[in-house]
Amino acid sequence: MAAPLLETRNLSMRFGGVQPVRSVNFSLAEGELRCLIGPNGAGKSTFFKMLTGQLVPSEGQVLFRGQDISHAYAHQIARLGIGIKTQVPSVFDGLSVRENIWLAANRIHSRERAGNVVDEMLERLGLTGVAERLVGQLAHGQRQWVELGIVLSTDPELILLDEPAAGMTYDEVHKTAQLVREINRSKALIVVEHDMQFIRMIAKQVTVFNQGCVLVEDAVENILRNPLVRDIYLGKQAAA
Amino acid sequence: MNARVLNFLGLGLVGIVGVAFLILTPRLAELDTVLDLTVYMIMAILALSLALIWGYGGILCFGQSAFFGLGAYTYAIAMFNLGESTIPLLLAIALPAAFAALLGYFMFYGRISDVYLGVITLTVTLILFNSVNSTAGPEFHIGVARLGGFNGIPGIPPLNYPGNKAAVIDLEGMFYLSTAALLATYFGLRLLLASRFGRIIVGIRENERRAELLGYDPRAYKLATFTIGGALAGFAGCLFANWGNFVSPTIFGLAQSAQIIIWVIVGGRGTLIGPIVGCIGVQWLSAALGANQPSGSDWWARILANVPLILGIILVAFVLLVPKGLVPTLGEFGLWLVRSRARRVATGLKPKQAEKG
């Protein structure tokens, strides 16, 4: 078996007495698309923060292409090729859509090339019409797209998406699922999502987090049938 | 008419007004007016240094006067020791820049948060104030230059043309130099802000975490911005020491450092022309109020003559009523006027056509 693109070994995070992530062993193959599900507080976002250098793990290691990045700075990890779309869209609100995308494209492209890349990305995400608007003035769904555009424009090897479909209309969810599949043709992705419909649209393999641990890891059909998963997660949602 | 054209027109307008002011003022105004205007120009460079690091870099530096004062003192001390002004001028830029770099290194790489950054920079300038203030004795000297403590350093030799000690720049020359320096600073910063570096520092101001997750190291960019701001403030300090041939520790004091912040708040953060306008306006007002010492005992005259009080009121008024500052608010108002006019015209035309134009 080929070496994994991303691997965590006994990855743990502790804040005082709270331990949102406990000894997680996770592995993602080159070009894989993995969904991460689990109830609120299961440790998914903390897990993402450790992968991207926003939090330094209390214990364990994160390996990206075999290189230990557990103690690397966020900007160094970004340069190695991990991009993240955060749960609450993290964009440059006071700048135009074009400037947002440019800031990302500029990091990897020359001055001449960056302009073209920005135009292509705006086109691809259907944002050309609002290119000169300030991102802070856009609707929530569009801001999500802007952030996705930012992440894609740095051309990362691995893309982490934290609830990409949250707060989107049904049409937007569909469009996002399509885009995720399209991105997966050339990149590896980890997607945290609550929306089971969305997961059905995109996923093959699913990892379930519960109370900071990996509960189970299986193909999406089996996960949906798994009574344990229903109990801790789907059952709760159905009941709610 | 799009933003780019407006931008270009604005630049042209500033250039024309600036050059006309530079050429015409000494021909039309009395010498003492020219002298007053010179110090406004110098202070406007100082205002621009904070406009860069606070307005664009998002770094609230409460102690910009530290670099200003260091520039002034460095020039004075080097000038007494060397006698020729080229190296003192360069030192007055380099030393504050180096100090800013050192201070900035500990603040940014130590991940000091915004509020503490303001506190630290204010403390630094007050420490400098107190230290220099207590160097009155003859034992405090650097080379032949006595620091003079609270008395300051009088009789600082003026700048000369590079390499020629005898060719001293006179008062009118100082006006030309200061105004030209202000214009050069303004256009230089415009270039800087239009560059990759400038766009990235604005991105970091908008969302530091996002910039980091895209692969930019905010610490390095902030440090560079802070250092450039320190160098500019030092340069302004050098010109200031020249203007009055005098420097004293009050240059590091609370009043001075607060004033710089007031200029930027009044004029508007996120613009360059704003802080220049704010600086000149506030200084002109202070001078006008200070000059009208009340002859009678009218209570309002006594209040008006209390310059710090008036400045405080202006600051509070702007923070509460015009939080964006003069220039951005006027700009928005102007844009609103243009747009509403365009809308009125457009309703008379075919609406689709107006959209595209």
C-alpha cells in the first residue's frame, strides 16, 4: 500500500480538564475524499485546527507526506499544501471579491499569472458579477463560495472543508456537492458535514467522531446502516 | 466612471495641489507663515507614518512619538559630533527603524495582542521621556553632545547640502525640503500600498488568521510595516530638530503621542490624505486657539484657550460622531451624491443601459 498523504498518530488535544480529541489515528490516501461526521463537540473542528497549525497538539503527531507538521506554523503548513475552509466563513470582509481571490492567487503565482487565475476562479464559481463588491456585503452562501475560491486559488494538495453546505439553500448545496466531486478529481479532501443528504451526494468513505475518538470508519452505505452511529448521531438528529 | 479612474484623478489632484503649494507659498506668504507651514509639513510626514502602520497595517501604535523623538535626538547628537549633515540624516532614519524592528520583533513574534501592543508602545515612549528627562547633568553626553535632560538640546546645526558643510539650508529651503519630502512620502506610500506587499498587509489587517491559512506569515509583514513606519517617523523627527534647531524630551511625551493618534482619527484611518488633512487642521486649530490668549475673563475665552481640552473634545466628538474620520466620510457623502444623481438621470434613460455603463 502506498504511503498515506496525511496521517495522524495518537493525536490528542487537551484544554485543562477537557480533552476534545483523544488519541486519534487517522489516515488519508492520496486523492481520497473522506467525510467526517459526528455530533457537536465530537472534536472535528479541533482536529482540523491541529491539522492546519492553528492549534499545537498536546500529544501525538500529524504527518503530511511523511513529514511531521505537528509543530509547524499555520503559514508553513499552508505552504506545504493544506488549505482549509473554516466553519464560519473566514474571508477578507472589507475587501472586494476580486481582491480576496487575488490575495490567495498571489501567493503562488507571478503578478501576470495571478490576474488570469483570479478571472478564471471568479468565472468557475459564478462570482464574476459580484467581483467588485465587498465580501462583507454578500449573502452567506456567496461568502462561502468566496472562501472556497480563496482556498482553491492557493492550489493545495489537500483541502479541508468544515461544513461547506451549512446555511446554504438546496440549490446551493447541490452545486457545492458537484463542485466537491469536481475538486476531488485532482485533490484529496476531508469534509466535515452534518447534512446527511450532502454526504450521500459526495462520500464513499466516512469516519465517525464521537467524544474525541474515532468511533467507526466505513463506507457510506454501511455507516448509514450502523446502529451505533444511528444512536449517537443520526438517532439524535431524527429525534430533534 | 470606475474606481480606477477616480483613483487616478485623486492622485493627479494631490500632485497638482502639492506642487502648486510648494512653488507658490514662499512667493506669496510672509516668512513666519512659511515657517509655521514648514512644521505642519513635517508633522504631516509623522501623521503618514502612523497612517501606514495603523490605518493600513492595523497596528495600533500609541508610541509613534518614540521613533519621532529618536530621529530628532539622533540627528542632534550626530550633528554635534560630525558637523556634516548627510550621515546624521541617514542615522536619524536608520536608528529609529532599527529600534522599531527590535521592538516589533518582540511584539509580533511574541504574539502580543492589539491592546497590549498599544500599551507597550505607549510605555516605551514614556520610558524614553523619563530617561532622557533625567539626563540634565554634564556627565550625560554622547561624544561632544550633551543630552541636556529636561532642558533639551538647543542650537542644533541645520542640514546642509550633501557634502558641503558651508552650504546650509535656510528657512525657505527647509520649507521646500519638508514639502517635497511630504509629497515624496505620500506618493511613495501610495506606490507601496499598490504593490503586492501593500495589498498583503491590508489583507492581514482585514483577517490575520485567513492570511496565515493562505500561507503568509503575518508576523514578518507586520514587522516590516512597523519598521517602515519607524523609519518615516524618524525622518520626520530629523526635520523637526532642524526646523526649531531644538529638541527636548517633551517630544516623547504623552501629549505628543496622543496628538498623532488624534490626527489620524480626525482625518480618517485607511486613507493617506486623511491623516495629512487631520494633522494640518488640528495643528492649525491648536495654534489659532493658543494665539488668542483671552484678554478678558470670559469663561468661554478661558475654555477656548485651553488647547488640550479642545483637542480632547474634538477627539471624543470624532470617535462618537464621525468614527471613520473626515476624509472617508466626505468621500462616502460625495459618492452618494454622485450615485443618487446618476440614479435620477438613469431613471430617465433605459434602466438596462445605465447598469452597464
